Amino acid sequence: MHSSTDHLVLLCLVLAVDALFCAAVAVAAGLLARSSGLSIAAAILRGGVAFAGSATLSLAFLSFLQSNI
């Protein structure tokens, strides 16, 4: 049987991994945008949009998983 502390620790770990995944997506999108010739500001903006999009999708997926467990 899982205690509430175990559940909280697992949730924090999953959110940390999710944040790292979203940061990696943002860096990749920014580098790809910069290599395609966009300015630095536009590449940073593209990375920010990619971070926000991947965070939204992954948190929606995690919410879906949480409701089904």
C-alpha cells in the first residue's frame, strides 16, 4: 500500500522529469530556429513557444493518467 508521502515524492519526480523534457524540447527548437537563419530573439521566442506547448501537452497527459489510476 502506498502512503501519501510516496505519492507526493513520485509526483515531484515526474514533474521534475517533465520540466527537463520540456527544457530539452525548447533548447532543440531554439537551436533549430537559429540554424535556419532566424535572429537570436526570434529563436528564443520559438524555444519559449515550444516549451509552453510541450509543457501543456505533457501536463495534460499526466493529468489524464492521474485520473485513470
